[in-house]
Amino acid sequence: MRIALDYDKTYTADPVLWDGFARDALARGHAVFVVTMRMPSEPVDDISLPVIYTSRKAKSSIVEADIWIDDCPQYIFEDAF
């Protein structure tokens, strides 16, 4: 599975939980990556997972994922403009 994990207020709400989740998922052969509406000029630098910046665009328009984990799921399908 391809698992997309939001950064702000999802990963940051409990980094230890999500680090363990990602470690376990990766060990089982799944892909885990962070998808954030931030722009590249607003870097995420405290995480070891790949980070995809959507620059305020709907996340699903930039990334394909089987599972989305996001505190604001409307932004999976809507731009933030």
C-alpha cells in the first residue's frame, strides 16, 4: 500500500506514534510518505520520511495513495486557496 501521512497537526500531534507506525509499515513492504500543503520554501526537516509539498494544491492532484491519514481530509481533494 501507498500511505500518505499529513504533517501539520497529524504527524506533529504525536511524532513517536507516527514514527513507529511508519517503521512497522515500511518493514511490511508498504510505502509511507508525508504529503503537506506547505510550499517547498516552508520545509519540513525533522522527519526521515520522504516529503511531498503540494504548494496549497489538493493533495490527490499531486500524489496517488491508497490510504490517506489527514486531520483535514477536505484538503485531499480541495485546494487551500
